[in-house]
Amino acid sequence: MSGEERKERLSRLLSESDDWQKTRTDIDGVLLVKMPQYKSRPPTLALEINPIDATGSSTKKRGIVIRSSEELSTISQIVSDPRLAELAASMDSVNPATSGPKKSADVFRV
């Protein structure tokens, strides 16, 4: 899909979606969310990063919401810090094991 086609589809999604509506993308674990108008800020689209299980269902009620490419860049820097992986591995060793949820259907192709 070209950049112009993607922009057109995103514009349509922004104008036609309900507030807080989530749309799956073809990137596993990434959803598009229509954020409602807030005070003087108009409605916007945001990304939600939410890990998925083996069936394709989100594993969390809410994921990480990213509102801009600048915010994505900042989060990428944080996530790429090797100390974060070490901290997560240490947490895994002390936390009890958990299980995950189900699967859903509509997918927005990127």
C-alpha cells in the first residue's frame, strides 16, 4: 500500500470510527485507536501496542498507547536499553506463571 493510500484510509478511519474504537492492523500486537476529542484537542488516532497470545488475542486489557512518531522513538530507546531485558528476566524468575485470552477478526492492512 502506498503512503497516500495509507493516509487516505487513516483519514477515513479517523472520521468514521467511534471514540475509543480499536482496529487491528496486520502488524501483530499493534492496534489503531481513535482517541476522542478532549477540551480543545480534536479527535486523533493513536497506536496501541499490546502483546498477543498464540490465538492472536491481546494479552492485556490496555497496551502502550503511542500518539506520535516522536513518542515511538522515545519508547524505542527505552525498550532497547539492555538493562530493561535484564530487569524483565529477573522479574520472570520471581513472578508466578500466567495464562492468556482468546482471538478476534477485523484487520487493518498497513
